[in-house]
Amino acid sequence: MIPPEASTHFGFETVTPEEKTRRVRQVFESVAPRYDLMNDLMSFGLHRVWKSFLGAIGPAHPAPRILDLASGTGDLVQILRRRYGPQAELIASDINPIMLDRGRARRNPPARPHASLYVQADAEQLPFPSGHFDLVTLAFGLRNMTHPDKALGEIHRVLRVGGSVLILEFSHAKGQVLRRLYDAYSFAILPRLGRWIARDESSYRYLAESIRRHPDQETLKRMMRESGLARVDYFNLCQGIVALHRGYRL
């Protein structure tokens, strides 16, 4: 039995931190080839709307320095590039090299080889100087991190004074009826989609379980404050199925 102080969760399983890191890496290596298609199918295309909302409420800045964490295949990179233009310094970072390579290939075509910089890095140990970024974004990645509190602390560290973070993540739906419907969809439909489309039922079962284990809106708000972030608030999207949290370094 794993002692509580030396354990974390992988979906509904209790595992060591090292085991979670290894298994999350395996999940995203497995789903990478059909990741974008599955995102569209699972969310009925709404993930693009949610990410566009994040891009729309980003701070006004003529030439921001932006770090997109858990960037994956780079959907949010494209949205941020459209919002801020070529003058923005935009770094896409992910711990998984396969996902990062797919994002680089999609978003940096040969005609624009230096459109964005892609850096493989662990969000819990970022290789960037303190106080460097005007904006840090993180979409649907926090719940997969082994130590989310460490990632939040690193986000606070790399933000400049006055800089902000936007965290988009699945959260806790409002209302019992919606929660029941969402649970039925998550645990009955998503794994089957994973089996039929991505040839990987277990990875999508984990992803559904990870959503249920993720902190609710108020708990994540408290965690962000404990990391040093200030003026933390959030927006519920689709009745709380997704929440966008915002915080600042003051």
C-alpha cells in the first residue's frame, strides 16, 4: 500500500508520482495520432469555442511575451498568434515530445519556420527566467500534471509583475441533472469513442476519470491563491463543464 504522503492519483487509481508521470506520458503518446479528431468528436467542436474565449479575454498588450503550457498540438498557439500578431514572443511548451512535434509541424509550416518557438519542458520545473512572461496560458493540461501545485508555483515565478495566467480546464457541472448526463456521457460514450476512433479505450477512460478527480472551481481558485497569484476569478462555460480561471502576479 502506498503511503498517502507518497501517492497521487491516475484517474481513480492511487499511484506513486513517478508512476503517474510515466502513465500520463504513455497516454498522450498513444492518443497523439488522432488527438485532434478526438477532441472535435468528444466536445462536438466546443473545445475550439472555449479556447477562442480564452484568447479573447487575454490582456491587451502591443508585444506580449506568452508561454503556452501543455501546448499539445498547438490549437491555442494558433488562436494566440491571431490575437496578438507576429510581434508577440510566443513559446509553446509541452513535456511530451511527440505531442510537441505534432504541434510544431502543424503550426510552423516550412513557409513560416520561426512563427513560434517550441520547447520541451516540465511545467513543474520550467527552464525560463523569473518574471519573463506577460501571459501564461494552460488549456486542459493541469489535471494531468503530477504536482499541480508545483506547476502553479512555477507559473507565478515566470510571470512578470502585472502579468496574468489563464487556465482552461474541465470542471464541475452545475445541477444534478446535468452532472448525471455528463457522467453518463463521460463514462459510457468517451471510452467507446476512444476504442472506435483512437484504438485506445483505456486512455480515454483515464481522461474521463481525471476530469472527475480535478478540483472544482473554488478549490482551484484557492490553489492559485496559495501559489501566490492574486485577483483570482473564473468564468463557468457550458454550465461549469469547463471553467476558465484567471489570476495575476502583483
